[in-house]
Amino acid sequence: MSNTRESLLAGKTFSFNDVSVNFENQTLSFGNELFVRQLDLTKVVPRTKSFVYLPLNKELAFEQELFDFSFFGYNFPDGRGKVEFNLVDINACVIPSSWRDGEHVKIDIHIKENVQQLEFIKSYFIYPGQAFLGTQNSIKCPVTPNIYWSKRLLLNEPQNLSQENPESRVEILRLSPEFKAQKSVEFRGRTDYTNDLVTECTDLKEYANGNLLFCESDDCGIFFLQEAPPSAERRDFEDHDFRITSDNTICSCCWGVAPAEVKTDIFLSSYRHVIGIYPVAEEQQSLKKYLRLRFPEAEEDYTVTVNPWGCGNFPALVNENFLLDEIAASGEINATHYQVDDGWQKGRALQELTTNNRNIQPEFWDISMPHLPNGFDKLLKQSHDSDVKIALWVAPSFTCEYRDWQQFADILFDFYEKYNIKMFKIDAVKIRTKEAEDNLGKLLTNLRERSNGEIFFNLDTTNGQRPGYFMFLEYGNIFLENRYVHREAFCPYHPELTLSNLWKLSKYMRPQVLQIEVPNPHAVNHEGYANQQSTAPDIYPVEYWLAIAMFANPLIWLAPSQLPDDTKKVFRKMIDLHLKYRTQIFEEEIYPIGAEPNGKALTGFISTNTAGTKGFILAFREIDGPESAAWDIPIIKGASLKIAEVASNTEGEITCLEAGKFQVKLAEKATYVMVEFSA
């Protein structure tokens, strides 16, 4: 079905599959077989009057005092300023599934205020047969918000903070009193400096930060997801992401548009905010189901990528012979991609942007002829012979807010056409303004569209103001960490820390979109680890390092041509194992199980289907972990499971005690076992 828009102002009813939309008597009703939401448009600006979860015939939300959205400093109905809001249009259309999103119905409510000449488009996204409702707001206005604003909130006079409408809200819902805000989840980027990537807060007061807020009643729960950067990377005026009022109203803030950025003639869109309804105790299943629907993946998006930057001196090594050897060695370990990092280009160094703040010109991204006199031609032939695809590191021009995005897109598309390069690592991102964020989005969209979805990106989240864990995932996957074994800068690599990061993230993310690194076990600087009063990572065998990445995308963070042959064989064995079962593991959802990794745990992951009747379990015994533990895995619903061992580096077993309950045993420390199960 096409995405032709149908206006509903004449009293039409729009329907597609189980989705229906109707506007009558100043009430807009929309939903599917699982929920119905009603908006009161008597004052034009929508205000929720009802939100019902149909399977339980349960009223999730009641009529509320606040309008369904706001923007800092503009006059709204019922305020002190004169306003004249008019309804321009309400329309709906079907958006077909694509690399951008799953199939859904999009509703736009277009309103205009004539005194300020202020325009909003309130959009909703409804997925047939699913209990998810997304929303996004767009704004344009020729006048500036009528209020003081400053990042220096503590220096503001109290009266300036108490003026009308001092908060930009994307979604507002007054929940039924039986719902209680249970938990917010905050994520951190800038992984060069921290291993505290996930923080759960259960002691919620009026304000909360994070991309996620979970609210629950006795028989169902609601999650609020903000498809936005991590809290610390945002540009919003508010110093909170959620506000919970005394009457149980949830204000989901974070537009991503600062007051000074509003344009006269261009609509600027907020981040998408999502409401998901789920059965109690199934918050992870519901969230992952939404993320899979929202950010579709293809088999070719999964990779085992070699990135040689982890060897520590890659730019000094770059020449044609070295890269030919590297690609050949990548084939020996059965990697799928070899990513040529910083140093291949004429401009030579990322430092020109990050330190020198250079205004980059197009020739910066020409291939360096002194280092690669034949361009990438010989590399391309070697990649064909070794069955390893070439990938490329690049850094778009954050120094000019990516205003040269079209020019840069043409440069990358030329590499795609000439050398069949389909994967680009995007580094050094700084989305410090809405302009920069939108321009970067245009760059990524342009290349995905021009290549019919073949070009995709590794979005580096190691430093700067970056999209993070829930934004731009339609464009590719996430390069999570820079961890080194040979130097003390940044956070050093340790399998315990990498396992912990992945375990915590996999509660709320799909590991299928994460790259998890494995560095060179022969490059460990034991003195450096001792100086930091840390155990060296090689107290764990390299098989263990590789097994950590088994349920994600392994990132081989080293120069493979420098590996001894016996180590290459270990890498090959583990990568072969990953590739053999990857399709089966990735087609299901992956969850953390066991105890939280801390160096003393018996821990792991499970990949299982919705019915909980088949899948894989990957268990780890950390260096000081117990030999055995009883695991209660309620996700597995099968009454009788047959356990078939797949792989292990020790004597290990997982025994089914009863439905959902297992005895896990690993005889030796620092070991793992992976098993396949089926009902």
C-alpha cells in the first residue's frame, strides 16, 4: 500500500489492517486491536482524555490537565498570553516497511497559532497488532520563545524559572493511580572514559533521567522510551528527561531542540518518544520486540570486523604491502570485513579535526598516494581472493556542523561504486546543535537510499556528543569501546569489564547491534596493569575473550598479520563457531542470565524464541566465580528441554531441573560453555 495521505477533517475513518483512526466531535480516536487512545481537540492543542488497553479492558490513563506536548516559552491555550490556535489538518497514511522502520500507520495533527505564527505537527506511529505507540513533534515559528533562558540555571532569579511553560515536553500521559513509576534507566556514552554504561534508578521522586522509564500496575506495565542520545549528550534546556507529577502525570521531555534553534520557515522535529504496554515481568521482551520492529536488520548487517587501530601504531604501518598482508590474515581467521582505519587518507590524521579544528576540504579524503600508490585496486583484488570485504574508517566534518554533508556523501558513494565498500565507520561525531544532528542524519540517509540500503555504518560511541544506544540504529550498528591491552590510556581492556558492559546493556538493547572487541593477547602490558593495580586480562584464556563476543558482532581489535599462527587458529575456531550459529542466535532475542558479572560470578546470556522452546545458552565462570549455580530462567517456558552441548573450553554442563530451572556447572575457573536447547 502506498503512503498516500488521507485527510480526516471531513469525518472520514482511516483504517489499515487492525489500525483505525477517526476524528469526530473534536475527538481524535486511534489505535489497533490492543489499545485505543482518545484526544480532546476542543482547544486544538491535543489533550488525552482516554487510553485503554483492550486485552484487559484497562484504562491506562485518565483525562489530564496538561496538554499532550509543550515547547519552552511559547503561549498555549489556558495560559496568560493571547492565542488563536487553528486546526490545519489531520491526516493518516501507511508507511511500508523498509530499512528505516517497520510497517506502520503515521498520523499527523497539524495546528497553527496565528498570534505567534507558531506551527506544530504532532505525529503518531501505530504498528498493526503491536502494543506500541510512538510520537514525535515538529515546530516552526518566526518569533522567539518569550522567556529568559540560560544553561546557568542556578544563577537565574526564581521568578524566571517560575514563568509559564518552562519545559519542553514531547509526550504527556496522566497514568491511572494504580500505576507506579518503578525504574528509570540511564545510559552513558563516551566509553573511552567509563565502564558505567547503565544506571538503574528505583528510588524515583519528581525527576528522572535516562532513555527509559518503566511504570507498572498489578497486571501490566508501560515503558516510555526516548529515541535520543544518552542524557549527558543532550542539548535540551531541561536538566531532566522525565518529570513525574503529584497526580501521576508522566512528562517525557527532551525534544532535542533548544529555544534559540527554532526556525522561521523549516520544521524542526523532536526525538521520537515511544509508549509500550507489556505483561508484568516481560519488560525486556516487550522492549526488544519494539526495537526489532523499529530498527529492522538484514543478515548482511552482521559482521566479524577486523579493525587494526587496536594494534596501537596503525598509521605508521599503513602501506600497500602491510594492508595486503592484513587482508590475507583476516581471511585466515575467517573475518568478514577488514576496516582500514585512520591513516589511509591524504589528510592522514583525525587530529586535524579534533585538535587543530581544521576546516576540512574534499581533497583531505583522497587516497594517500605515497602510502597507497595503486589506490585500493590491489586491496580490492586481495579482498576478493581472501573472501574479506573492505570497510573504511571516516570522520565527517563536525568542525562545520556537517554542512558539507552532500559533498562528503558523494565522496563515500564514490568509494562504494568504485571499490564496493559498503561499511563505513563514522568517528569523531559531535552533534552539538540541532543543525549538526540533522545534517549528519541527511548524510547517513542519503547514502542508505542511494545504495538501496546496501551501505551501512558503524556508529562510534566512544567519545564526543554521539547518538548513543537508541538513535540512528536504522543506519547500522554501534562501535562500543576503545579498549587497549598495551597502553594505560583510556580504560584498559579486561574481559571482566567487557562482559559486564555487554551483560548490562543486553537487558535493554539488542546485542545484535553491538560490536564487542577482542584485542591482541600477545600485546598485554603487564607492567601497565600492575601500575593500575589491576589483574592482567590474560588470566583469562583468549578463547574466553572471543566467547564474550559470541552473541554480538565480534570486533577483532588488532592487526591480524601480527598474530602467531597458533593464535590465528584459536581465532579461526571461535569465529567459525560464531558464524555457524549466528543466524540461529540472532534471529531470536538475547537476554542476560545468571549473576551480574563482577569477576566472581557464574553468568551468561540466552538466545530464545518467543515461546521459550528453543535457543542457545552461553555461560561463563569468572575467575573467582562459583563452580555451579541454580538458574531460574522464566523466559524458557518449555516443560521438558533437551540439552545438546555445542562448545566448551572445559568440562561444563547445563542440566534442566524443571521448566525454566537449570543447574549450571563449570569445573574450572575462567571458562565458558555454550549449549543449544530445544523442547
